[in-house]
Amino acid sequence: MKKRLELGLPLIQSQSSADFPVNLRADYEKGMVEAARETGNLALEGGDIVRAWPYFRAIGDPAPVADAIEHAEAGESADRLIDIAFREGVPPAKGLQLILGQHGMCQAITAFGMYPIEKDRAACIKLLVRSLHAEVMERMSRVIASQEGACPPAKTIAELAAGRDWLFGEYDYYVDTSHLFSLLPYSLEVSDEGTLRLLHDLCEYGKKLSSMFQSRGQPPFEQPFVDYDEYILALLGDDVERRLEHFHQKVLQSSPEEVGTVAAQLFVNLAVRLKRFEEAVQVSIDHLTDEDPSELTCPSTLQLCSLANDYARLKDLARSRGDLLSYVAAT
């Protein structure tokens, strides 16, 4: 209202735009932004993040609210803070942390799977993996202490399990295995070495569980704890040749009529991540030439040739397909 008075506009805004000269609109909008920011800041100073958010959202400036949420403690307004942080992305990783603290691992994994989180996605996956790994460590340590009087210091599940086969009886487990099965597919997105090592440790834990807790997965991860671990170890640089051969055999053994070309596409993506472009090109030529490139979850054969700097092969492929543009690009 103060800005309208200053600009000589009617103090009561009407539905008509006739009382709003075009030359004043920029000044008026600037005044509205300043008023919204001031109001939002007053709410933040009073500790009311929820009330501040609509003002900062309206002016497209989420940073003050994101900073406030990062330093917020869960309280009565935790669920509303979760809505702002996780579902509205200000910031998602903190929102997921609040979900873990307020509602536990099950809801955190479910929420992350339901919402297409892109911002802070790597941080969210890292948080889930670290939290689940910590749960397994804490529960195994408690059982060891109850049996042995104390639990030796250890940084990995493998260290805790060493020499203690009794930890893994027919009915023994330390976290809901559905949580573990839900997290393992995210290993395909992980590049952080520390997170990959935690995932490897969780796979080693999973392999020790009795057959009661060994569910069959989807190709090419029919044995989830084994197959995801092979993928993870390849990314960690552990015996890469053997890990690649593991997935190459899956390509050769899979039936495109029954399961499609998912194994070949996975192999290509893994080989690209390892910068093994020649192997990726060959598998693509052998198994993916009939696939529509737009429906692939991996680079196309032509794109792989470009990544490999193999322009002679790119020219040959483009010529065989009548692809004039790719032929000219290769030339």
C-alpha cells in the first residue's frame, strides 16, 4: 500500500488493469519484492520458517529458507519443514534427514523412491546408505557385546563378522532386508568412493544372510547381493576384467525375447563409466543394433563410437544405416 501511495496509484487494488500505467509496473513489482523479502525475514527472525516460506517462494528466492532449514531442529513443525525441504526441494537432503529422524528408514526410503528428486540426489543416496550401514553396525555390535561382554572396535561390517559365523543363523538379520534390496539399485548412480565402499560392505553382509533372506532379483541382478557387488567392485577398480566378464556372460546368456536387452544396456553403461569404450562399442554392435536409440538407457552405438574416437567405425555404421548426418560428422 505504501508503494502504491508513493506511485500515485489507488490504495485499493481493483480487478482492472486500467489504473496501472505500464511505466510504473517495474517500480511497483520491485516494491512488492522488497515487501515480501522484509516480511519473510521478519518471520525467520521470529523462528517461523513455515510462515516465511510463502514470501520467499513468491519472489523466487529460496536461499534464506534453505539456510534456516539446514540449521533447524525437528520440532512440532517437523512435517511441514519436511514438505518444504524434501518435496519442494529447499533443500532435499535436509528434508530426507528430517524424515529419517522423525519417521525412520522405511519412510525415508519410500519417500525417496516416490519423489523424482534430482537436486541433492547424490547426497540423498549417500545419506540413506550411511544410515542403513550404521544401523547394521550398531545392531551387530550390540549382539556381539551381549555374547562376548564387549564389542571390539570396527569400521566395517566385514570386520565385525570376521570369525563370528554364529551371527548369521537361519533367522538372524540386523535390518529389514527389504530396505537393503531397495537401496542396492541406487549403486548404479553412485560415484562417491566412500559410498561405494559402504555399499560393498552391505553386499558382503547380505551374502552372509541365510537363504530365508536371499530374494531373487530382476535381470541382470538375479542374485542381488552378488551381482550388485560385482558392479560396485568394478567401479572401485577391483579386478575390473573379471567384473566386466561377469556382466558380459549375463549378456551372452540372456534371452532378448524374454527379458529384452537390459543386460547389454547395463554392460554398455558400466563399460562407459570405466572408459572401456571398445568393449562397449562391440557389445552395442552385437546386441543393440536393432534397438530404437531413443528407447535405450545407454549411449547408442554411434555415440559410443564418438566417445571412443573411433571415427572409421562410425563412418562404416553410418553408411550401413544410411545416416548421412552421422557420416558427415564422422568425416
